[in-house]
Amino acid sequence: MKVRSDILRIYQSLHTWTGICAGILLFIGFFGGALTMFKHPLERWVSAPSAAVAALTPQQVDTVVREVLAAHPAAREEFTLHLVRHENNPAPVTWSAAHAGRDIDLNAMRWQGTLDAQGKLAAQEVRPSLFGELVDMLHRTGGIPGTLGDEYLGVYLMGVAGVLYFLALVSGVVLLLPTLVKDFFALRKGKNRKRFWLDAHNVIGIASLPFHIVISLTVIVFAFHDQFYDSLQHVVYGEQKMWSRPAGAPGPGDASKLAPASELVRRAQQAAPGFEVTEMLFMDLESPRPLVRVGVANEDYVVRGAVSGYLLMDPYSAQVLNTSMLPPKSDTWSSIAASFFALHFGSYGGSWMRWVYFAFGLSGAFLFYSGNLLWVEKRRKNQLRDQAPPVQPRRTALLAAATVGICLGSVASVAGALLVAKWLHASAGNLNAALMTSYYAIFLSCVAWAFWRGAARAGAELLALCAVAGFAIPATSLLARLLPSLGMWAHGSMGAVAVDLTAFVLALLLAWAARLAARRARSGPADSVWAVPAAAAPALAVAQERQA
């Protein structure tokens, strides 16, 4: 029996410290990951309306591609042909004069090309919103700036957090196994709030365990994918190239000799029957290795990308070069890699699976937040009978403030950046710079506020701030509809409306949580970190009167 107790004690320490070390960073990653499930609707919500672009016939698509390449040499390096268009990509062809790699280029300018009423090329320069990239960056890096080589430093730190996360999952399961049947669905309320938080933590953790195991493993794979792929290149593939151009294929060097875009679409549909061709990314058309990456979508398959599977084609000969990223035709290794991508992205099962991943992402964020709260509560000094409330350890107060400031600050700053993207679209000289500045300004302000005010006060105040920011999102859309003279807009697409409705529901939950936090700060146990210090003396006086 003593051996079993020692083993459980070891696993408890492992679970506690791995969770604490990785929890705050993973909170931001999970919250950002939940939002990436609807990255495209978010981008549509913040995208200013463009002039309506009529659907083009296949022959017109060929014309606009040919004229873009002739009039804009920069497009020969890389351009995208959008076969499915939304508010954030209204034109059929888009390209950029510069490419920023994996970094977010705040000064990025893109061009959009289509045909006017007379059938002539109509191109305009635009600065697209990078809000979707901001959310994706938060998900991958936890918001940590800086690079290491050609990748964000935060990506590698998130990979380390993924390792700790997996250890916390395993140790948590071992801890709960002895009482799993009895305590699994127990949510014990009452005066012992710590027991309630522990029960909620355990229920959510066990109920979503398969999801968390998948995410923890795929986070590690994504963080160190270059190292894994380099190893596979040497061990599995050797010197085999991923693709090679057929002998005697025309080009490269003269973009005017490209195969017609309509022919590329036709060949892609033949190679991927049952899939919808969504976009075609043309790359390095004047280099020795020109390439077209074709995005194809089918919700019935596990695909490599966040939405689409891919096949590679030669832009000159229209021949299919590689189908390893196309589900029905992928080899064993590619199928395994696609499974990792799909399980992480939730790119299977259609829209309802994205909602499932969204819910799991938010519940995962709650798991890390509640884990830190439990650590704080377990290490507080308890008030002795008839004595003044004790002074809590400094490390406990600091971790409580950091948890509140960083976690809630990330929520408030994402909502604030989303609002800035719409409210300042006409007045900001560089909207994307304002977007990034607003995110970090709000985030750092929330962290500073939490340390200045203390966890008890700041917890309720920052939850209220998050609720207000959440309500402001649908209010902005409503205001844009009622007062179009303000120069804002409200798209009527299902994706944009879903953003408003989801923000409203989450704001209601945050307002409820803010009310509970404020009540606990006023009337909770005086010896808790979550009690306002000024309320300690009246609470003690009442207790002494009752005893007298």
C-alpha cells in the first residue's frame, strides 16, 4: 500500500509541475487553435466589401491569367487562382510583389486581378487583413515573438510544451484511475470551491482525453517537422525526389507558354474525381522547377491541409507530378503524415467536426486555466481559528496574477484586435501594423493590470473586459447595418453571421464568469488568493461575532 502511495505521489508531482510549466502557454495555443477552426469566416468578417466580381467562364479565366502574367512580372514568381471565392478573396487571381516566408509581413501588399465589363484586365493593389494569420501565429507560437533560423522561436517552445503536456496527460490518468468510477461524473458544489474546480478539471480532462492525446502528439510533430522530415528523407526516401518534370516537357522560362488554366483544372478534376478544385497556387514559373499546387476538397476524406488535399502539376505540360497528398492515391508514409495533419486541423467530417474541435479547444483552454487555479488553491496558507487571514506566499500570488493576466489578456486582446480590424480600416495608414500593435498593447496592459490589482480584483475585471469585447463584436455588425454612414460593413454570409453569434454566446458565458468571480472576491474565504484583501477584516469581524 505504501508503494502505491509513493507511486501516486510521484505521478502527482509530475502532473502538477508539467502542467504548471506548460499550462499558460498551452492556454493561448488552445484558444488560438479553437479560433483557427473558423479562420476563414473570421477573415471574411474583417474583410472590407469589394466591388462585385461576376463569375468568369473558363475561357475568361484563361484570359485573366494570361494578361496578369504579361502585365505584372512579379506574378510569375507566385500567384493564386481562386476557383471558390469569398469576401476575403473576391477576385479570381491574387499575387504579391514580395513574399515574407513564415513571418507576418505587416507591410504586405497584394494585387487582385479580374476582367472588367469590356473584357480588359482590371487589377488593383490592396492590403489584406492579416487577422487570420495573427490567430494562426498565436496558435502555433503562443504569441512569443522572435525567430530561430527560419521558424518562430515560439514554435519550438510550443513543441517542448507539447512534450510536457503529454506527460501531464499520462500522469493525470494514473492519478484518477483509482477513483475513476466513483468520481468521474461528480461535480460537488458547496462551500469547498476547490473540490468543485477539481471535479470540473477531472471531468473535462477524461472526457476529452483522446482529443488531447492526439493534439499533444501532433504538436510535437509540427514543432519539429523539419527535423523529422530530414530524417525521413535520409532513412526512408534516400535521394528520391518528391517530384520531377517529365522528359521533354515544354518550358520553363516563358510564362506565355503555360498550359491554359482551364486545362489544368480539367486535368486536376480527372486526377481527383469526387473532389472540388478550390484553388491553384502557381510557383516559380520562370525557374528550372515550376510547379502548380492544386487544392482539392472533399469532406469525406482525411486530407493533408487545414481544408484541402493537394496534388502537384506541371504548369506547362499540365501533367500530374505527384498525388502523395491526395487521400485515395497517397502512399503509406504520406497517409500517416496526412492523418497527423487532419487529426490536428480537424479537416475531416465536415463543418460539424469543426464545431467539435472548437468546443474541445475551448475546454482544453479551461483545463489549463483550472489546473493553475487548483495549484494556487492547494498551496495557499489556511486561516487559523480566530486569527487574521495569513499573508499568502509570494509565488502563489504571482502565479495567480500571471494566470489571470496572460490567459484572460490573450482573450481580450484577440477580441480587441478583431474590433480594431473593422473600426480602423479606413483611418489606419497600415491596418495590419495597427492590428499587431493593438494585440500586444492590450495583452501587455492586461498582464500589468493583473499584477498591479492582484489576482482577485483583476480576475473579475478582466473577465468583464473580455465579455464587453465579445458583446462589441455583434454590436459592431448591428451598428454597421443600422448606420451604414459610419463606413463599416456587415457581411450577410453564413460564416460572418456565425462569428457574431458565437461571440455573443461566449460573451454571455464570460459575463456570468465575471459575476461569479466578483462575488467570490467579495464574500469568498478570507484566506483565499481570490479574496479581495480589503474584505478580509469585515469577514473576520462577522465570524468573531458569531462565535461570541
